[in-house]
Amino acid sequence: MIQICDHKLLIFLLLIMSVLACETTEILTFTGYEGGKVEIRCPCESGYEEQNKYLCRGECPVHLLKDKDIPVESGSPAKDRRFSLTDDRTTLIFTVTITDLRTEDQGKYWCGVKTGLGKLDKYTEIYLEIKPVSVVSGVTGEHLNITCHYNSDLKNKIKFICKGSDPSLCETSGIKVSSETNSNGRFSLRDDESAGVFTVTITDLTLKDSGIYWCGAGETGQKNKNKWISVTHLNIYNGINITPLEGYNSQTESLQNLLEQIENITAQELPLTNVTNILNMVLNASGKISESSSSVRPAELAFNGNHVLKTNGKLISTLVKPTDTNDRVSFTLAAVEVEIFMVGPSVTLDKIPRLVTTNCSVDIDLIGIAKNNNETRSAAVAFMSYNTMENLLKPDFFNTSTNTNKTMMSTVISATLPKTTNTKLTKPVNFTLKHIREFEPGSSLSCVYWSISEWIVDGCSVLKTNRSYTVCSCVHLSTFALIMQTNRPSESDSLLDVLNLVCVIVGLVFFSLALLTFALCQWSPGVNNVARINLCVSLLLAHLLFLLTQQFLSLIHPHQVLCAVIAGVLHFLFLSGFVWMFIEAVLLFICVKNLSQISSKRRGVLSSGFLCVIGYTVALVVVAVSAGVNPKGYGSEKCWIKMDKGFIWSFQGPVCAILALNVILFIYIIISLTSTLKNLNAEVSHMKQTKNMTFKTLAQFVILGCSWILGFWKELEIPFLILNSQQGTFMFLVYCVFNDQVRQQYRKFFRCPSRNTDDTSIHIQQRKCHSYESDSVMTVSQISNFTS
């Protein structure tokens, strides 16, 4: 037992001695940059040339062999394929190369040499530092700046910049300029010590200026002891001179000249800023053509569309660059969104992430496509979503056997495989397209792709669809879109539109007459017309705004903000109209209840001010909450509320609740009046009383909005249209024409002869029934005039 303990103690002491020995040796520091490579040169003592060498990560000297993290060892395959080891026994140096450097590679390493069985290995401590890389692009003939930030402890050091992928070689022969001279030909350096930053300016750029640049600081003559501050990857491209689009007879000629200039570009790679600038020029020029598309022949639109797609594809391909693993480029312009994904031979992904833009996304097996490219084992996909391309590649270019209306339901998208040799798909590509317009019930959707001069469906199909999205599956790549087909309006639909226009105009006229009557006529002190006046105002403005919007829809809809604002105002006006209908029903209910109970006390709570607060605040709160929850819910194709995500219930919900309450109140009022009339000895004939009550019942049914229930049945569209457009007409008849007091003032205004004095005196006695809240005595004349 004692011997075992002594043996363990001896091993422990030897380990401690080896660690102390290692710690007294100078630590070698190597620096690399993300995505690059580094060569770690490890010394080896004479006499151990034939022994195995290795690189160990972490605290290797204190670990047993089985616990050591050894990514690479001579004579054995590397555990990590990014690591390789070369042993030069002549110079007694073995070199470990690490490629595709990552931030997690930074840390402590040990160069290890095996010394034989029973002996401790020889170790040299290494520290690997990984710097992030900033990418700067420039154009030949121009100039650019490289900015280097440093800590305060380097303030008094000499600053410099050198070029080369290996910093140890860079500082030996690649220094371009330093703070000792501040300038060297095309290179100049300016050091702002107070800000802790120095800036290097390179003028008259050439293609040879491309490469890796290291910002460093140190002392004169102290090689290999410099402090590396940052790394910059400089990309220089050939300059591109695009002539401004001026001096052409037409927009088409201007666009064609621009596209021809782009086709003459020979550069395989371009900086992102150049590509986006040229794309903007192309899309702006094509947009001007699309604005006047009504005067351009369809064949010319298709030709321009093809040319624009081809040119854009060439521009996007210049952003595709070789990569060992994977890389991504994305940008958004006013007229297009672009997503580019590239994979290389060392990619570790099982599949690439979904490429997503605002209105669409794509799933593609790019890894499988790369594997099919045997030579390069790489591939790239470019995904573009155009916001205005439908103006060139119109949905009417979709030729079908049936005579239907075609509507573009998605943005036009393009998917290509730039700089990929074998473009054969390993599996179908799925596109998820967001509906940019409302789907009309009874319509059909088609996933289509563009072929020279028309949209066709070959190789594409609809996988699934709902009110908001459609998933298309295609067996090839091209330019795609989602088109909705609807049956053309029949002659009866046109007549219905005319009927709707006439009815709404008639209703607006009578709304106006009713308002004028309420405003100009003298009413009994007990009459409260607040609900009726505000009901007229709300519905008059709502119907008028809706009518004007539909008549000028083609001018309004392109302005999405204006369209959404109009939808919000219509939402508020119609809702406030329904709230006032409910208030009118409540007031009628109180009136009838008071009549049935012979008398009632005045209700101050139903003052005009209180009613106005209720009438408009409820509608305003509903609209405000709706807009807050879903601000994009306004602005449909008709400049009304969108059907997406059930947002229409922000209108239908309150309306259904009010209609249900109004129907209940209406039924109660009719039952109460009917039972009361049966017990009375009427002063007018039973037949005349029945006719009056029948008409007024129908009128109140419409005035209180109960006829809106008909809108739930498509078959009752015409009665729904007529009755609800004539709410103003019924209000004018019931509250104005059939009101004795108002008729008398009409006669006086138009100087018409009055009727029999006895008949007039009877009606003068009836006028006190007009109050909802005053004390009342139940008479036959009061009940017969309760709606006036």
C-alpha cells in the first residue's frame, strides 16, 4: 500500500516539474484571422527527429494521454480535417497548419514531441490569437480609407500597416506605410492619438491592391514582437462607367441602352455598392415604362421584362464569390429584395436555411446540388423578389382556355443557380408566396413561371393554400408568380353596380334633406333629435366616402397609405352609425315603456352631450384598438378592411352585437305597441291605423339597421342593397314627411293652403308625443305617432 502511494506521488512530482519546466519556456504567439489560415512552427530538440510530433489543445502537460485533446499528430490521420502537420527533420521544426480559422480556435496550445515509453513528452507552449476580419471594397482608379482602432497602451508606439496573409512575413517585407514617415507613394497614414485611431488612405487603387492588410503597432527593429490590432480584407474591382439615361426619344430606348451597357461588363465579381446602384438604375428605368404600360404594346412589355430579368441575373451573379464553407449576401432596394446563399466543399451544414423576403420564401436543397458538382463541390442560389415586375410581366400574359380575369396574387420572384456548373435539382423547390391581394371566394389559384412571352404552369403546382399564403412546388428554377383567376362580371353584375350607384345617390339626397329638416325646422321642446341627426351625419359621410372611393379606386389604390386611411375612416363612420342606431333603439324603447307605464321621470343621464360621447367614443375606441393590434389590416383591394387573420371581425363583431340588441328591442317595441292598441278605442279608423303602423314598423326596421341582417345571405343581395341604401329615405319620410308639425312648416315655407281647421287642430294636440323623456299621458294619437 505504501509502495503504491509512493509511486503515485512520484508521478505527481514529475508532472509538476514538467509543468514548471514548460512555464519557464517562452510562450510563442501566433496570430491569424477568421476564415484564413495560420502556420504554427514548433521547435524540436536534436535527437528526437524520429519521434512523433503533435499539437495539443488546452492544459496538455497535466493530463494523461487519454484525456489530451490532440487534433493532429504525425503518422496518424487528423481528427479535425482543418489541421495538418508537416515535419522538417532537417531544420528541426515541425509545422502545424490550421485552415478556415474560427473564433473558437483562439487559445492555448502545446507543441508536443514524444520522447519514448516511460518518459515525459517535450512541450512548447503556444498561444493562438484569432482576429475578426472587416471587408472593405474599392474601385480601380479611386481611393479608400482603412481605419484602425487601438488601445491607450499603444499610444506612443509606431503604427503601421502591412499586406500579407501571414503577419510574421507581412511585417518583414510587406509594410506599406508607418507613422515614422506617414506617407509612402500612394499610401498615407494619419494617427489621431486622442481618439485612439489611425487611418490609412490608399489612392489610385489597382487590382493588385486586393488582399489582407494588418494594422499593427510596435518598436523600431523589434521584429516578431509587434502588437496586431486589426485585419482588413481589401477587395478592388474594375471601375464601371454607366452613361446617364439622357437624350433618348423614349423610355424604352433609354432602358435598352442601359441594359446593353450592363451586358458589356466583363468583370466576374463586383462590389455590392456597384451592383445595388446599377440595379436601382435598371429598375427605375423599367418602372417608368410600366407607369405608361397602357400605351405600350404587350409584346414590347414582355421583351423589356425578359431583358431586365436577364440583366439582373448577370448583375446578381457578380456577388457570388468562392467559399470553402458557406457565405451569404442580402440587400433590399425599393423595387427588389435579394437573398444569395453560397456553399463550398467544406460546408458543414446538412441543409441551408430558408431564404426569406418580405412577401415570399424558398426551400431548396443547395447542399445536394453542390455534391452533384463533382469538380468544385460548390453551388450558389440567388433569390429575388420584385415589387413592381408585374407591371411588365402582366398577369394577362397567362393564357387559359377560359375567359377569366387574372390577378397577380404575389410578387414576381426569380430563383437561379449562378456560377454553378450542374444546375440539376435533386428535389422539387418549394416557394411560399404571401398573398398581396385579397383572395376572392370561388376563384382559382395557379403557380406559374415565365417562359419568353407568357406565364405557364408546366412543372409547377399548388401544394397548399389558405387566405394568406400559397405554397408552390416546382421541378425547375425560373421566374415565378401566383395568379388568381376569377370569372368575368356578368351582365347582371353590371346592372347590380348601376342599381347600387343609383340607390346610394338617392339615399344621400334624402339624408341631406333629413339633416336640413332637423336643422331648420322648429321642434317641440321635448323632442330629442340628437340620435337622428348624428345617425344621418355618420351614414351620409360613410356612404359618400365609400361611393367616391369606389368610383376613383384605380387612382386611390396605388397609394397604399391613403387607401389604408380611407379604410380606417370608413370603419369609424359605419361603426358610429351603428352605435347611433342602437341609441335610437334604446330611446324608442324608453318612449314605449313610458307610454305603457302612463308616466316616467326625466332621465338626465340621456342628455345630448352624454349621447354624443357614447355615439363616437365607442367607434373610435374599436378602430384605435384594431389599428393598434393589426396596423396592416386596413387597405384591401377595395380600400376597405382586409380579410386576413379574421381582421374583418373588428367590424362584423360590433355590428352583429348591435344588430342582435336592436332586433330584440324592436320586437319588444312592436309587441308592446300591439298589445296597447288592442285595448284602446282609436279615434281613427282601424284600417287607417293598421296601414300606418305597418309602414312605420317597416320603416323603423330599416332605420334601426335590422335590415343589415340580410347581408348574411348572398341570395338577398338586392333587397339588402336597396333597403340599406335607403335608410336616409325612410328617416326623411318617418321623421319629416309624416310628422304633422314638420308638414305644417313645409306648407308655410312653400306657401301651400292648409287643410281643414278641425283636422289641423287634432294634429296640433298630437305633437307632445315627440319627447322620449318627458312625462307623457297615453292617448291613441300618441301611440300612432311614436315614430315621429
